[in-house]
Amino acid sequence: MEIKDIKKTAEREISLVKTLKELESFENKYLGKKGILTRILRSLKELNPEERKKIGKEANELKEFLQKEIERKRGQLQEKHIEEKEKKEWIDITMPGKKIERGHLHPITLVRTQIEDIFQKMGFSVVEGPEIENEWYNFDALNIPKEHPARDMWDTFWLRQNELKMQNSKLKMSQRLLLRTHTSPVQIHYMEANKPPIRIIAPGRIFRYEATDASHEINFYQVEGLMIDKNISIANFKFIMEEFFKEFFGRKTEIRLRPSYFPFTEPSFEIDVKCSICNGKGCSVCSYRGWIEMAGAGMVHPNVLKAVKINPEEWQGFAFGLGLDRLTMMKYKINDIRLFYSGDLRFLKQF
């Protein structure tokens, strides 16, 4: 085939090229390593001088022509590609924007924040402590003896039995590590570092090895309170609790105090709140009693004060522990504590 015929064929073919991929195939066909024009230029050495000069000139002119045509075509196709892309991605700036979905605070977080605000208004400070504790802070300093059932493996999550040397009353004791069963150790840490008067709450996560049901979990949240001063009585505690529940529920709430026993308080009592899920009629949340236990409390035991070197003859006070999960259930009328830890967004988006 003569070069002029190759040129005509190439002109026709390049005019039919519609995409950059097709253009690349066209370029390889004529100017690639095994392309038509490349083979012609390599065969020139086999021709006589006269033919070599003539065909060589025509072949180079065709090569230059094809290179220009390929570049021109590439520019057209790239411009077309950009236009199509812009058309596809075109945005009408006059249209309202898409609503960005906001995250949701967990209901327990909402309740914790509200509780902290209520107690801070009453002069309490918010303090926190470690979730991994040792026997001294979790039990010994709180007047919980070795034989107490809370130390049994069925109630407490014990960690690796490495030894932690503690200095207490000038005696070195080997202490086992555990996941705290209450936030009371925070009170011990605070009393060791601060002198009375003391007015604090300690919110946080705690762990207990127990059966899971509608009102119990192995991992839940608690907020404990401590008030140490002179001439503090149960009357002060009852007033603070009544004010707290009134603020928390936004209405006067019926509560009752029942005598109870805790090693770290004397006297001790339970605080029950009339179940808001069933209005006192009885349901799975309140174990069909109409009342739900919300707090354990009492006057701080003298032995606890002695453990942190506070003179019980001079100072006294009360301590209490509230279940954040149960308070949240009562506030939002949630009938199963396990919903809090299910990770179900349908549940969380309601708050």
C-alpha cells in the first residue's frame, strides 16, 4: 500500500475515534513499535537510495501529520470528557443543602450530665477515679472484711493476680487487682488527698459478676455521693435526696427509706422510688413490687474515716450510691436495661 493510501485510511479512521481508549489503539496501530508506519521506516534500509529518499520523505511527513492529528484529537476528547464530567457533577447552588445527620448522646450520658448539674448547684464537686482497683481501696478501706460475700469470685471480676505492695498503717500487704464493684474507692482516694469539709459525687462505670435480666447488667453506671462535715445528720441527707429527685424528675417524687446494712455506713438504709414505668402497680423493672431501689445510703462508718485518717469524733457525714442506669430507665420509661448496651441506633435515636 502506498503512503498516500495509508494517509487516507488513517484520516478516515481517526475521524471515527470517539474515546481516548480508541485513540490510543489508533496511535499504536500506526506509530507503535509494531505499527504500520514504524514498519515502513524500518524497511527503508532495504531500498535503493532513490526509493529510500522518496519513501523516507513521505513516511516522515505522514508521521508528523499523524502526530499532530493525534494530539488535536486527544485535546478534543479530553475537553469533551471534562465537559461531560462537569455536566454530570453539576450542582445547583440555589437548592437547599442536604441535612447532615447529627450524632446522639447516649441516654445514660444525658442523665449523667443532668445529675452532675443538679449536685453542682447544691455545692458538690464531681470527681473521678480508676476503674481498675485493688482490695484496699475497693474493700479494706471501706470496712468490708475478708469474709464479706462481695469478695467472692461470683460477685467480683478479679484480674491477673500480680502483687501490688500497699502501705497501710505501716503494714505491707499483698493486694489483688480487680474491676471496681462500686465508685466508693473514689471517695477513699479523695479523702486521702483532701481534708474535710468534703462534698463530692463520683460518677462512673462499675462491674459485677451477676445474672443479666431486665434490671441487671454486669457492666453499668453509678454515681456515689459523699458529704463530710460537722453536725451532719440523716435529716440533711433526706433533704438533699428529696431535692435531687424533685429536680431530676421535674416533679415531687414519692420516695421511702428502708433500714438496710452496708459495711461502710452505720446506720444504713435503702432509698426506693415509686416505679414510674407502672405507677406503682408492679412490672418487670420493679420486680412487681411497685417500688424500685434507687440508692443505698447511710452515715459513714467510723472505721472508714479512720482508714483515711479523719477523726470520727470531730467529723461525720453520709454517703450514697445511685444507679445511673436505673435513673435513666425511670426518667425515660425504659423497661429493659439491656437496651443501653445493645448498640441499636433505632433505640439511641429516640433521645
